[in-house]
Amino acid sequence: MLRLSLAALAAALAVAATAGAAPPPSLLHPASLTAKAPNVYTVAFTTTKGPFVVTVHRAWAPHGADRFYNIVRAGFFDGVEFFRVVKGFVVQFGISPSPAVSAAWLNATIPDDPVRHSNAPGTITFADAGPNSRTTQVFINLGDNGANLDGQGFAPFGAVTKGTGVVAKLYGGYGERPTGDQQQISEQGNAFLKKRFPKLDAILTARLVSATR
């Protein structure tokens, strides 16, 4: 029990420190983050529930893979909370802890990609608000959502290749509830989530760990 308690405390302190830090300057300038992604690359996430790894395949969805590559390298996901966790459906995240960063990315959209890979369990896909509206929000499919999402144009760009059990354990007690508060989350950052939905899990860090050209 002591070890678990210390681990939980360390995770909470890490989230608090990340949330209070000033965002990297590049995150306030989306137009500067347009590098072409490698053909295949992996990103290691550390979270309040443990680690998981995402492997991205640029051939699946080039625009999505490029955007994810750039925001990961800029540190966008550090401190980001998993605000929508619906068991058997999706885990969604990608609203910055910093309102200033959210404002900067509000209209930094990328073009749609054709769906070349199904929304199978474990795949990661950009969320959108209609055609050509993807910015920074992504979701991990917890179930086989291909029949529902493929035809709507949601194009996976990668998949969780390690730590699927960690993703499955992210706190989902709020279900869809925080999803309707995305404007408040964007405008107030993690302060809003900590006050209204304090049990949510969060990303501590997300780092590029390997790349193949």
C-alpha cells in the first residue's frame, strides 16, 4: 500500500508541475510546426495509470501523421487530460492544459485524409468537427468502431502497440459528461477539469522514441 500511495502522489505532483509550467513557445505558433513525419515512428506516453506506446504509419493518413508528429515534438501532450473515456468505445484527449495554446490552435486545421485503415481496437484517430477541421484532438478506439466510424471519414494514423492494458484502465467514471464542456476546457484549461472532474487521468509526457524514414 505504501508503494502504491507514493506512486500515486508522485504522479499527482508531476501533473501539477506540468499544468503550472509555461507552454513551449512553439506551441503558440502552429504555422511553425509543419515538418514532414517519418514513414513510421513511435511515441512513448507516460500517464497517471502507466506507460503506453503508439506506432504511427504515415501511409495510413499522411496529414494526420504529420500533425501528430509535430505536436508531440513540441510537447503539446504534456499535462493533457483524458477528458472522454467511454468503455468499449473511445478514449479522447488533445485539449491543451493552457488556454493560450488552445486559442492558438483553434483554427490550425489540416485537410482530411482518406480512410485507409479501419478504426479497429487500439487504433488512434483524429477527432473532427466536420470536413477538414482536424486540429489537436485524437481518440484511441477501445472497441471495433470500423462499421460506425470508417464511413464517416475518421482516418486512423497509428495504433497502440504497447500498454493496451494501461489505456483500458484510464478513468471512465464520467463517461461522456466532460465532452459537452469542451469550450470551458479550452477556455480555462486543466483548472476547469481539476475542479469539475478531478478523477480524470492525465498524460505526464509524450515523447518521440524512434523513427524510420
